[in-house]
Amino acid sequence: MALAPLIELESPWSREFDDARTEWRRLFSEFLGTFLLVLAGAGGAVVDAASGGQIGRGAGVTAPGLMVLAVILFMGTVSGAHLNPAVTLAFALRGDFPWRRVPGYIVVQLVAAVAACLVLRLIFGDVGGLGATLPGAGFTDWQAVAVELLLTVGLVSTILGTASSAQNVGPLSALAVGGYIVLAGLWSSPVSGASMNPARSFGPALVTGDFSAYWVYLAGPVLGGAIAVGMAFLLRGRGGDAGGRAAARGELPEAQPIPGAVPPPRAS
């Protein structure tokens, strides 16, 4: 029967991704990964201010890229290691991630970013603007949003491309994504801070109470991610392939059947 595989995919028996017994692990993974990312990204500016300039711009933009590389390698298979609302939305637009899971991921990412900034303030005090991302001196908000958009197009294109079965790069995707973040920061951080991540910018904005430029770090990454999805369609056609789904959703061991669920019909 031609419809049997579709029935099986939608059955509660096999829909492991929706199983609450594994969903909490995915959400915790997103929380921990985003917390570590913001701790490194915002923490670079905080420690630089607290130490009298001993970090420097080069190290400050390298740290979050290396942190993302590490997070993808050590727990990317749990949640997909989105760590970024723009990435979560892009995966959903691409058809690799179910829309019903998007709100949970984004809320957890935002909460984790705030938690990281609160920890930094607790340890170091209100220094370095708590790592807030703001348009640099001499640059307008519109210049900053344009740069954030372009940077995010490249970041999400890298993520979607290395998540594709066609590329088949496996763990090397972590090097590509981490390396791109470092590269983007090295040339563009004086303009916008090279956030590319609404959660990364939300944490310091909320803790400091300054949302005056937050629209830059919401509009730029979200629009940039959407453009990257369109580019992925032009390059590879429709999404939703097995490699993309595995990268976006993680690959936790299959859960046992939910008690009371009826096994799906088998194809005849």
C-alpha cells in the first residue's frame, strides 16, 4: 500500500522526536549549548573590560566560533545544536525541522542567553556592557543591519549546506560553522559585533535593559536566514532529506514505544 510509509511516519509509535522522554534532553541541550555560546561571546567583552584590555578583538571573535565548534561536536546529535533562533527558523523553513518544535527551541535559547549574562554580571559586575552587540562608532543602524543580514546569509548557508546529505561531511560541519563564525567576526565585528544570532544579542539587551538597537539583531539574522533558505533551494532543490533532518533534529537513540500506542500498519 502506497500510503503505509506515510502513516508510519506520522504514527505516535514511531514519532520519537515528539516523545517527551527525549524532548527534555533536546531542550536541555539547546539551553546548555546556547548558554556556553553566549558565555564565550559576551564573556569576551566582559573579561576584556575587567582585565584592562587583555582579551582583544581577535580573541574575542575567535572564542564564540571555537565554542560553537565544540558544542556541535560534543552534543550536536542530541538537539541539532541550533543555538540560534535564526537557525531554528531556517531549518523549519527548509523542511528539516517541524514547526511545532520551533517555539520551545527559541524560548530555551533566549532563556539560556539571559542566564549566561546574569552569570557574567554576578561574577564580574556591570562591565563591558555585558557583551552587548551594538552598531560600532561611526556606523549607522542600517549599515549594521545590512552587515548582520549578509553575515547570516553566509552562516545559515554554511549550516544548511553541511547538513545536506549531498555534502556528506559529517563532523567536519563543526569546523565549517565554527570557522565561518571566526571569519565573520574578524572582518565585521567593528560594524555590528558580528552577532548573527537574536538570542546572543537578546541576553545582554534584557539584562542591561537596553533594547534601543535590538531590532538590528532581530531583523538582520531572521531575514538573512530566510534568504539562505531560498539560496539552498536554488542550489539543491527542496529540503527534508535524511541528512538535513538528522542534522536539524539530532539523532538520539530511538525511544521505546509509547505505552498504549497502537503499532502502525505495515506495508503489504
